[in-house]
Amino acid sequence: MNPIYRYIFPNKCIFCMEELEESTTDICNVCYNKIKVIDETYCRHCGKLRELEDDLCLDCLTRGHEFEAGRGVFVYDDRVKKALFGLKFYNQTWIARKMGRIMAEYYLEHVGWEIDYVMPVPIHYFKYITRGYNQAGVLASYFVQAYNEQMVQYQGRPVKLLKKGLKRIKWTAPQKDLNPETRYKNLENAFIVNAKIMDEVKNCNVLIIDDIYTTGATMDVCARQLKTAQVGKVFFITAAMGSGL
Ligand SMILES: [Zn+2]
Ligand SMILES: [Zn+2]
């Protein structure tokens, strides 16, 4: 690989940042053996890792959710945390390129709900202009790119990315600092569906994309807004899934 290309598109492991020998992999052997992909036993509603098949998590049993169903690719551990941190705060969008593609491959192999539109969980405008990008938006772009490449190859139906389908209109405290109950309160009236696309998405299925799913408060609030706007079914996929609850 030539040095400039290598600089622009580093072929490093997304978790430990070690240089990779092969250009076709995204994860080194060490990390591959340590990380946990959620592909066998998971809550059939929210996708949280479970011990048994067809087992609902406590959260879904007791509270339920606004979305139809959701899945996360990796269990959120220290390695995944480091990758997502780099993606979110250090402009390491190359991680999103690989992660978005991994999410699309996972989706096509293990999920496959009928979807028409993909929307990232939005960040507030002020955050957007200071950070320069929305990490969920970058993930969503690469997800859609990889997904649609497959659709073209197998004559399936491509999905459309609506990067600004959802808008964040309220500045909120970071969710990670709050307990599960106040997380919902914190997000009250935080999101709206973009008025410009309301007619277009009516009765269509939407897949929401984010970096991580923990209590589901963000997904629930976004899903509720979309349902109010009369979309069809709302699903989500995240790169990581908190292992609690
Ligand atoms: Zn690694
Ligand atoms: Zn669940």
C-alpha cells in the first residue's frame, strides 16, 4: 500500500489500532478472540446479550419499548469502548468506515428486517459545529454504502439515507451521567422528525443507527417521534450494546 493511501485509509485494527497485515480484515487476531459479537442468544426485542435463546431481558419484560426491535453488534467492553471513544472524540472516522461496514454485514447476515430509510441519532447543532461531525451520521453513511453495494450485487432494494431525518432540538446533559429513570426525562422534547421528510417517510420502515445502546431511552424517544409522524415500523442497529440489565 502506498504511504499516502495508508495515511488516509489506515489499515489498523479498529479495537487496538495495531497495523493489520491483510487488507481484507478489520480486526486483529488478538481482538477477534477477545471481543464478543452478539449473534446467537440475545433479547429478541432490544438485542441485549442473553444466556438463553428467545429470552427477553428484564428491561423489555418490565418496561417495553417504543421501537419494533433492535440489535447491537458487539458487547460493550473496554476494547469496544476505546474504538467508539476514538470515533466520537478524536475524529477517527476511519473507524466508522470499518465499523459501518461491519454493521451492514452483520445486518445482512443476522438481521434483515425490511427497511426503507436509515436515520442516525442526531446530535445537537452546537455539538455538531464544535466536533465537525456526528459519529452516528458517519456510521450511518458507511452502513448505507455497504448495504446498498450488496443490494446492487444481489438485485435487492437499496435503502435511502436520511441524515437529517431526525433533529435534536434540545441541549441535554450527557445520558451516561444519569440514572435510567432520569434519562427519559432528560430527553423529553429533545428530538423531532424533520418536517421536510414527513410525507416521504409515512408508512415506511425506518432503521435508526447509533454507536451504542444502553438503556434504550434515546431509541425510545426517537422511535416515539417517528411513530407520531406515522412511519411504519421503527428498528435500530448500534455498533455496541451495553451488557447491563
Ligand atoms: Zn486488535
Ligand atoms: Zn431487551
